[in-house]
Amino acid sequence: MPAKSEDRTHMNASPFFPTPESEINARIAAAKEKMAVQGLDALFLTHKPDIFYFTGTAQDCYLYLPVDTDPVLFVRRYLPRVQEETCLACIESIESIKDIPGLIRTRHKKLPGICGLAFDVVPVKDYLFYQDLFQGVRMKDGSPVIQACRQIKSPFEIDQLEHVAQVSARTFDYMAQHIRPGISEMAFCGEFEAYSRTLGHSGRLLTRHYRLEGFPFHLMSGETGGLPGALDSPVCGTGTSNAYPYGAGPKKLKQNEPILIDFGTLLNGYHIDESRMFVMGDMPQQAMDASLASIEILHRLQEKMIPGTTMGELFDHGVLLAGTLGLEHAFLGLPDLKSKFIGHGIGLELVEAPIIAKRGTQELVPGMVFAVEPKFIFKGRFAAGIESVILVTETGSRFLSLTENKIFVQ
């Protein structure tokens, strides 16, 4: 058996509840099926979100997952918490990662012939170390197996995401009640982030690519929304300095200007990513038109998000809709700096596979969850847009986001 008895009791030392054993077992079984197709004898997981997905713990551990026998969790620290948090039966305490190959040989009599590593996140230095550590083992990219498992959300995960959506919706309501002229972008972000922390927000956002930073303080008001920059997104913001050139900055909020707030929430390991437009007073007409257009495009895309539709078809549909509304020039970025995606997978990481990208051939499958974000930028003037989270179902799709798809007018 790959896990302990289902009737294990939850210890009182932790205020949190573990991932159900049935959930962990299903994930491991799915991984083994995909490993067999990929010709992998084992997976060796080092990236914490991946380890958490397959074990239910994010302590200092390494997961060894053979294709034909039980997984083994190697724990550096802290063993008592690991034993409380995971349902896996095979747990080994180690002093050093160098102990792992010997322990595998002891348990399984041999090392795997071909072992999968998450090449998309393992640094080259670590890869070379693992290759030297596992003498005679051929290392192969295991990230397709991990991504294939993680991109299909189970009912348990959807329930987790719906809880995060509640926190996000309450935070946007807080924004609407407390937004005011004269406060800086950064200071206002600090206020609503602090409120969200009281609801359980973990404070930081997790991203998979080493060049992509997750930050919740993404607010752009008036002309700062019309400033392109380094962020791989239609909108960027000034940021706090030349060293951190994206997100909210020192500009003060004003009456009668379009304000775009893009807020990511992390609760119990799961993310929700949402954007809404705000205005204190009267929205300039062009900004109002673009904001309403983004809402219309979002709903039209949601209607088209049915199993079998390709990522590229969705992207092209969004561009076509923007064109029919007379706004293609500003859609997804400036004419010479347009983003090539209109939505991204979301779950244990803010941005994860799959991506709704230009020319994408992957088809939608029930259980996929996306943050869909049709946005416009008008250089030097403002940004407008919306972002909501959508679940693909057996027959179509539905919003997981609970924040109303509207412009917040104060």
C-alpha cells in the first residue's frame, strides 16, 4: 500500500488539516501511468510545490517515486511535522541528500535506470550534482509528467480554489470600501494586502519559472497603467524602483482616473488571480469603453471554453473580438509589444501549464483551470482590463471567481 490507513487521526499540534489520503493516492497513480508512457523508472522531485502535490507536506523533503512500487519521502527536517502532514507510509529521515542513493538501494536493491527530474525548475548546478550523486542513472525530463498531472484539477482542488476565491472577493470588496484619493499606489496595496492576510492569505505568490516573480501589489492608476515595461504582461506599472520595475509605485490615486488592480491570493497552497477596474468619480469615456470591452471579451471567451477547443483558437477569438470592438491596437499590449497569451493555468503556482497562447495546439480538457485576462494598454494614459478564474467542465466552463465581473465605481 502506498499510504497509511485512511483512519489516521489529525494531531492537535497543527491548526491545519492534511490532504486526504484518497487524493494523494490518486495523484500518485496518475503519475505512475504517465511515467510508464514516458519510459521513466522513477521520478525524483525536489521542487516544493511538486512535493506538496504528491505528498501533502512542504517540509524539507525529497520525493522518490518509482513507477512500480511505493514512493519514499526522504526528510531532512522536520520529521514529526512530516509524519503529521503526509499519509505516505515510506518515510526516511536523512542527515544529507547524499544518503538517498544508498537508502534507495537498500529498499529496492538497485537505482532506477531512467529517472525523471523537473528540468523546468532544477538549476543546472543541482542537475549536475544529482547526476553525479545517482551514478549510472540516466536523468530525463520529468516535468511533462508533473505538468500533465497538475493541470487537471480534482474536485478536492476545485473546492480549495473556491475557498481562495472567497478570500479574493472579500479583499476586492475591502478595496472598494477603502480606496480614496491621495493615497499612493503602494500604500493602498499595503492596506488591502494586510486585510487579506487576516483572511489567511499567505503573503507571497509562487511561480514556476525562475525569471518570473509573483507579487500581489499590482496596481496601476491613470498614466502608470500606460507605462509598458519588463513584465511579460500587457500591463506593467512603474514598480517601486529601477531595481523592481513592475507593480505599484509612489504615484498617488486621483479622482476620475481609471485604476486597474490585479491581485493574486494564495490560501492553503492554492492561488486565485483576479483584476478589476476601479474609479473614484467619473471614468473617462475611452477608459470606460475599454473596460466594458474587456468584460465582454471575458464572457465571450468563457462561452467558448469547452472541451476540445484549442488554446490557439481561444487566443485568436479574443483578438478577433477586440478587433470587432475597434480596440485591437491596444489589446494585449502596445502594437510592437503585444503579449502572446490571454490566459494561464493556475493552481499550486500562480502561472502553470497550460497557457492560452497564440498558435497553441493543446485542447481544453475538463478539470483545467485558467486565469483569463483580456487587457488593454493606452501608452502614457491608462490601462483597462479584467481577469477572472474559469474552470473547464465536462460540457463547457464556469467561473470559479466570485468577485463580480464589473467596474467598481465609487
